Amino acid sequence: MLLIIAFVIAGFLSGNNQTNDQGDNRQKVNPTIDTFKKKTFRNYYLKGVYYQKISSSDEGQFKGYVATAFSTHDRYAVDISLLDDRRVGWLPKGNFRMSNYIDSLDNKRVPCYGNIFLDEYNRMGKGKNKLYAEVTIPVLYNSMELEKIDELFSKHLLITNHLLKHKELSWKEALAVFKLDEDIQDLNDLFKTNYNYTNISGLFSRWTAIHEKENNLNELADMNVFKDLISRLNKKNKEASIRRIQTALIKLGRNIK
């Protein structure tokens, strides 16, 4: 399961645990009461996913939106939908803070980012696999910040899709992955998120080895710009990659920095 390969916004994006704001017995009168007080990312496992108009073809990470909904069972009902308006599921009952927060917004909705996945071991009769979903919702961020968060998740999706191919990537595609990782780490610093990719270490080391073997000195030397990525490689890959890059720099008469 590709959970945001560490769609870790610290749980997925930030470090908060699965959330269920208890309080279903409260009257929903003033949405500004009992809402969130600071910027954060809220993480939830969704209910009712299996019964929606989604299928295994929707498996994977998604962009969507959050809106309140009418329900005779939960006055604080909050639905999660895909961008094409298909509902993915709803938040656990009684999340009054999220419900009040959404109602306080002018457009009555907020973007969200999540993951739909299959559980092959928890079947729902007749051999059907059960669908699950989890979601991260940014709270109290302004429109400019939400644009940056959307940029972060879009780049995360792109790099994840690239890394699925891994060994089949061309040098041009691999270079795009390294540049995406650089952008993502900058956004990680901005939002205190934690998008990291375990298989990027092997990809980087693999291309230093390919360039060394094929004597592509310029390409190898140019990989020296990815300082942050190099610093996050495991010890074996880091030592090998630095040695190859420094050898290329020396042969080309460039400074080793």
C-alpha cells in the first residue's frame, strides 16, 4: 500500500493522530464556536468507503474536497469527495470542530488529500476486497498557503508515480525526480511536513554508477547539486555516490564543494 510513501504529513502530513472530535450532543448553532484555533493538518480514517461509487480502479492517492452533509444520524456529518464529486466516505461521527470550521467558510468546503486502498485480507463476501480510505485536511490555512499545499501534494503524486517505475526511468526522468525531491523538501520545511521516499536513495546511487560506467562525467558532476538528497542517502550509497561525483569533478577540473 502506497500510503503517501509516507503520505506522512506526520501521520500523513503533520504528526497528528487519527482524529475524532467528540461532541455529538452539542447544538450546531454558531459555527465559530467549538472550531479549530490554530493551523494544523487533521488526519482521519473514513467510514462507509466500501458502499460508495468508487472501485479498485480508484485505488491510490487522491485530491478531493470536504463539505458538511445532512444526516439523520449525525448533525455534524462531514463528507469527503473526489474532485469529480463522487463521495469517498465520511468522517467518524461527532467531529463537530471540523463541521463547524467548514460551515464558517465562505465557500463551505476545504481541499483534502488522501489515499484509497484495498484490504485483500478483509473480504466483503463473494470474494470482494474491502475498500478503505484515509484523508488529511488542512485547517485554517489561507488561500496562498493552500496553493502551496496543493503544489506540495501535486509534486508528491508526480514523484510517487515516477518512483513506481524506478529502474525503468530514463536519465531525464530520474533527473526530474531529483529536482522534484528538492522542491518537496523546501515545502516540507515550510509546512513542517515529512514527505520522504525510501527508494530514491537506490535510484540516485544507481545513476551515479551508470554515469561512472559510461564515463558521463558532466552528468555525474552535475548530480553534485543535490546536496540535501545526498545527505539523506544511507551510508553505503552516500559514500559510493560522493566518491563517483568527486572523481568526475576532479577529472573535469571543477571545484569540489
